Amino acid sequence: MKRQLILLMLLTLGSATAQTFTNYTTADGLINDNVLCLDVASADVLWFGTQDGISVFDGSNWTNHTNSTDPGLVDNNIQAIRVMSNGNVWAGTDFGACLYDGLSWTTFTTADGLANNQIKCIEEDASGNVWFGTNSGASYYNGSAWTNIGTSDGLPFGGVTAISFDSNGDVLLGSGLGGVAIYNGTIGSILTEASNGLVDDRIRGIRNASNGDRWIGTSEGITVLDASNNNIAYHTQIYTLPAPDTLNPIEDVEIDNFGNIWVGVYVDYLVTEGGVCAFDGNSWTEYDVSDGLVGPVVRALTIDSQNSVWVATSSGVSKISDHEVSTEELDQASFEMYPNPATDAITIAYPENSAEEAVFLFNASMQLIEMLEFNKGAQQIKYDITHLSSGIYFVRTNGALKKLIIH
């Protein structure tokens, strides 16, 4: 049964009730059920990296690649896979990175300039450079030359397990042990538990939202930073675990076409539990094997053009389609809030069809701290904030959530 974890406690914004799970295993054509990574190409062609090679699925037909049929593929245990904007595909293994140009595979190793042969993740930047997170740092390849970034350049120890790019050209390099390094030609600041309030320094996934917020998945949950790296929220218990397990180890973070946040959670140190959780800006919805997910050991996520969520697990692949997790309802039932930033008071204005009669105020950790009630049908209210300390807050009313900065 699908369960919802209500972050805002008093109001919810609907639920995902019409979702469809379609599962794929070796019985359908997948080369191996232990799927470690995945990505989507144009026309929603899916690429799956498994412990025994690569499977490609176009919605009807399967094509498999192994080093016995494709000699340029250095190893069958695929740790990372990424489809480039030009249609090329890169696969990461423990023995190097492999490039598929549509005809054949070519392997690149430390002999070619790669920092380390053990590949953890692969991403492409806006200029078409290919970035590799490796066991000893990061490498990027511009098609002819390699550039490596390691601990001698200021990168934290622990290799690079996640890579993301923000709109100002910075590269976020997530470390397996030491937080997130900001790189723009050189290592600048390093985001950590101590300096920026990350919930944990062991990074599992990073994605930048369209508003500039950074969603950082760690081994103990998610920290959300704004574009200036201020901590604005924690999400550490988004998936229900049996006691005494509470904190959620994040396996991957993705953002769908409507801006909803999707994460994979998997814990195995006391029990084997895992699933997929979606955040619509107000509440988390969780899905697991009881809903139709093919298995609990979630490895990675990707989103196709139809907004379907594909989930790689150790038991095969699940496609979650027709889900109703969407920010469309937020846009339809919104409100205006000004000034923002504010010092003494804010004004909240509602559309004519609003039936709202309360405002909920949350702190940066999404803890409810105040509720203001007023007459139903009011078009505008003034909210005194002189008693509040400076900082970041969230205002929830009329089915929407907005950030408020108080000076």
C-alpha cells in the first residue's frame, strides 16, 4: 500500500493514486537483473548498465552489449552510464571508461589520461565536456585532452561519487567522504557538515533545481542548499524504516519535468529495505515493493520525456508511469507574498477564488512554528514578523509553499 509522509503535517496537496508500475527482468530481455545504473536517450530509448553487460530497450526491442560481442567494452560490470547530447554513450567500469559512437566501443584508461580506472559517475556539462567521478578524484574530457582534479588540487579525500553543474558554470563535485567541492577552474569552497550544515559528508547524489537550490543526497538523508549555499531544509526520514532505523541513505537524486524531486533510498545494515520517494514541494510520497516496485535494492533513477520514472534495482527495472506527483496544483492554487526579503511585516494576497483561512509558517528545517487563522474568503492579510529572528522561513497557504527571507 502506498504511504504518504506529510512534511507539513496539517495540509496535504493530493496524492499519487493512479500510478502504473511496469517491471522488466531477464524474462523480458534484460541481460541481468542486477541493474547498477541507467540513462535515457532520445525517443526514450533506455540504457541499462548491469553486472553482466549493457541492455538497450527502445520500448519494444532489446539489444545487449557485452565484452564478448563488443571487444571495445573493457568489462561487463557497468558502474555508471550516461547518454551524451550528441547520442554517444559512455559507460564506466572498474577498468576504465568506454565510449560507444553508435558503431563500436572504445576504452579509455589511465594510460590515455583518465585519473583513475574505477569510475563512479559520468555527467556532461553545457560545453559537451564529459566528466567522470573516479575513485581518486574527477576527470573531464573535451574530446581530445583530459584534465584531472585530485586531492593535490584541494579536492576532499574519498573520490568523486556525484557531479552536477549550476547555472553560473560551477561544477559541484560530491566526495564519498568529504562533502561537496565547488570547482570553477580551481577548487573554491567545500560544503560540509561543519561549514554548511550538510546532514552528512558522504555524498550519494546532487541535482540543481531550476530555482538554483541544490538537492544533495547523502548516506543519512538530503540537505537542500540555496544558490548561495545557505542551508534551507533537511529531509532525513522520507522513507519509513522499521525501528531502530530512521535516517535514509540516498542512492540517487533526480528532478522530473515538473520540478518534483525523486530519490532512491536503500538501507541494508540491519534490514533490507528500500524504495522511491517523490517530493512535490509539500509532502513526500513513497513507493516500494508493496506498490509494485520490482525490488527493494534501489540503485539509480532516470526520468523520460513522458515524465515516467525508471528505477534500477538488483531485481530488475521498474517504470513508474501515470503518477500524479506534479507541481501543477501548486501553480493553480498560489498566492502573492511581499516584500521578500522582509523586516517588519509581510502581505499575503490571494486570488478571488481562494477559500483559505490559515497561514502556516515553518523554519528552515521545515518545522511548523506558527499558524495564523483569519476569516475565510479574505483577499489580503498582513502578517507581523517583528518577533522572528533573521533567517530563512517557509510560508504555506492556499496549497502552495514559498520561501521567506527575514532580515
